[in-house]
Amino acid sequence: MRLDDQSESQNVEDRRGGGGVGAGSVGIGTLLVALAAGYFFGIDPAVILGLVSNSSHNTSSAARPAPKPPANDEMASFVAKVLGSTEATWQTVFREAGRRYQEPKLVLFAGATPTACGTGKSAMGPFYCPADQKVYIDLAFYRDLRERFHAPGEFAQAYVIAHEVGHHVQHLLGISDKVHAAQQKSGNRAAANALSVRLELQADCFAGVWGHRADSMQKILEPGETEQALTAASAIGDDRLQRQTQGQIVPESFTHGTSEQRVRWFKRGMDSGDVRQCDTFSAASL
């Protein structure tokens, strides 16, 4: 990808060296209070220590500015440039619609990290938390993308970020809230999963819209790079993942869509650059 002229987003937070979940120290006085509470009142000392630790973590996190990645970290720089490109694209799209785009934050972490949606773990893969409007990614996922899913290349890596930013766009447009309300109302796991599939495929389409518009504005793609994102989309389809992990496919349990569907909707956004082409919820066929 040609990103030399793309400025880095300032919305990247680096937690990779910050101690992760449960970081923080507890003084001897607090420890004695916790033990006394356990002895006299029957309160589990771990509960007291956990409350104090969480409180001090939240206070210290709020008091200090979010750490930035080091200047010589090439992968972090790449991620920041891709995020910057998504910001420029969605600012334009929202402005064309008479709206204002609110930029998400992107958090780099290693292993696990606290989020407003609960503890985020590397095993979950990259994800978006609407409660704090942040995208979370452990960069080790890119090794898995290359080695486990056989989807190498910078545009494949960029697609992953653009997909999660697509979820942020859905949040800003109120789409996610409507889907979650419909899922709860359905009371049916298969119906809820079907709605989740449509939400994920729309995020794929939004990622394609970014790719189309970013390349139109700045010519960021090298020849053949579009196929990298298509390969990544195909590699993480529910059918392919289920076949790899459990040896059989259970369509009722799909939550992200098949490989074919993910490729189709990303390509639809990539070919058109038009968010109006991404209405997966009105589509009779996915």
C-alpha cells in the first residue's frame, strides 16, 4: 500500500506495555483492612482488594494521557495511517450526508485489556466496543492472518481495521442499536444470529466503501492488492472457520457470514464506494 503521504491518526492508544488487566498495586494498609473485614465481617478479602484495585486503575487511567506508540514502531505507524485514512474517508461520507463524523479511538494491546464491554482478549480477534467507541487489536492477530488464515499483505491487514471502523459507523448511524433491540425481541438464537450476520456483512461492505474512496482520493493501492482483502474476507468466513475447527458446518450458528458472502459484500462496497449499496438488511439474498 502507498501510505507515505497519509498522515497518522492521533487517535491511537498503546497499552502493550501498560500491565494489562488488573494492573496496579495495593498498599499494606489496604491489605490489612481487607483481612480485618474478612475476619470480623465474613467478607471475602479478594472482593475488597478487587474493588480497590479497579478503583485505583480507573483513577490513574483517567489522570494520565493515553500513551502513544513509539515513533520507530513500523506496524503501529501502519495502523495509525490506515486509521487516519478511514477518518478522512468517513468524514467526507458523513459531510456529504449533512452529518458530522465522530472519530473512534484505536487501542493496541497485548494479551488482554479492560474495555467498557468487559475484558478484551487476544483470542477474540480485533473487535469494536460501542460502549467506549474504541477499536481494539492485538497486532499478533496479523501473524495469525498471515500464517493460520493464509491471508498475507498490507491491504488484508488494513481491511481488518476498516471492518471494525465499519462497526463504529453502524453505531453512529444507530444501526447497531436497532439490531441489538431486534435480537433481544426475537428471543430466538437462530434469528439473532441471522441479524448478526447481516450486521457483519454490512461492516464488510463499509470496509469496501473505505477502500474504494481512499484509493480514489490518494491512490493507495498497488496492483493486485484488492485480492489480498478478498482473501482475508474469505479466510474468516463462518463456514470455513467451522470446517477448520470442528469439522462440520452449522449454518444456524453463523454470526459473520460465509466466505462467499463476506467477499461479495466487501466487493460490493469496493466496486461502488457507495454506502447505499450496503443495505444488507433489505437484501432478499445475501
